[in-house]
Amino acid sequence: MADGPSEGGAQARSQAGSRQMPLSPHLSIYRWPITMAASIIHRATGIALTIGTLFLAWWLIAAAIGPDAYGNFTEFAATILGRLILFGLVGSLAFHLLNGLRHLAWDLGYGYEIRTARLSAALVFGLALLIALGVFTLGYMEGGNLF
Amino acid sequence: MSAVALVPLSIWFLFSALSLVGGNLAEVLVFLSKPINAILMLLFLFAALHHMTLGIQVVIEDYVHGERLKLLSLMFNRFFALGVGCAAGFALLKIAL
């Protein structure tokens, strides 16, 4: 194919000396299989939860220090940003846990058929969202004493 | 297999955290002072941090390529887990004991 350089190629060749080959577009045009989406979201939620451990540690340490420190924590947790973070963490935990079960099933040898894998991925997305919303709604009914 | 342990432990954690929502420090302290809750929370912390270390290690190995940066990142990963674990664990023991 003797076409002129694609825009990717022109971009790549603008760096004098470094021979980068032109790239085909990928993320912008390929369709996302649901199994692929579940996989990368699993990694993303894992990373989110990692940062979330800091939040958990803050909660425990604040409780150990005393009412003032704990007040700071609850004040922050009640702000819009705080609630957003909490929702994100609950959602991440729900998704990562459910998708983790999928992984454990694979470890045991179950669920490799492509239709099963797609169905379980869809189930995980749906259930995780439901659980996140459910837990958050319950949390909002701040009568607190549920158990 | 921290993953397997985390299945029941995370569910327990979610329910416990839910029951404590509302901002009452006294309730939280009472809850965490009960031995069973303190032990479960410690187990949850250990399992979660160990699981996290393994997972982040894979992420680092996938995305970080410079040899020195990779080594430093892998070390930092372990130190992070140990740091958070000891800080949170200490706080927990201070409350419960």
C-alpha cells in the first residue's frame, strides 16, 4: 500500500530520530466486549479499594484518638465529596467481590463457556450496581440501628 | 487464599459498617471493643491488605518498566500495606483493649 502517511504516522514521524511506527486507532473504535469491560473494571476497582484502605484507616484511627478527631471524619464523610467517595468505595467493593467470585469459579474450572462468561459478567455489573444503591439507601436511612 | 477469606469477611464488614452509620462515636467504640468484632476487623484488615499487596504487585509488574522504578514501586507496595496495617491495627487494639 503506497498511501501517504496516515495522521498517526505523521505524528509519529515528527519525533526526529526515534523511529516510531504509525499506530492504528484502537480504543476509539473497537467495540468493548462485556468480558473485557469486566476485566478492566475489576482492576480499576481493586486500585480504588487500595486507596480506600486509607479511608478505612482514617476511620479507625480517628475513633481511637477521640471525639474531635472522629468528628472531623464524620464531617468529611457527610460532605458531597465524602459521600461520593463512600459510594465509590461501596460500589467498588461490591463489583470487585462479585467479579472475584467469577474468578474463583474459573479457578475451580467453571464458567469458561463464552456464553456463561458473558452472562456472569452482565450479572456482576447489574448486581454490583443494585448492591451499591441498596447499601447506600440503607445508609441514608440514618436511623442507624438496623441490627 | 486471602480472596476466599475475604468473601465472608467483606460481607461482614459491609454489614457492620452499615450498622454503625450515623456518626455516634460511642456506638463505634462499643462495637469494636467486643472481642469478636475486634478480631474479625483485624482479620479483615490482614486479609484485605495482603490481597491488595498481591494485586497491586501484578499491576506494577504490568505497567512499570524501568528497572529501578519497578523495584522501588514493588517495595513501596509492601511498605504501604504494612504501614496501613500497623496504623489501623494499632488504632483497633487501642480501642478494644
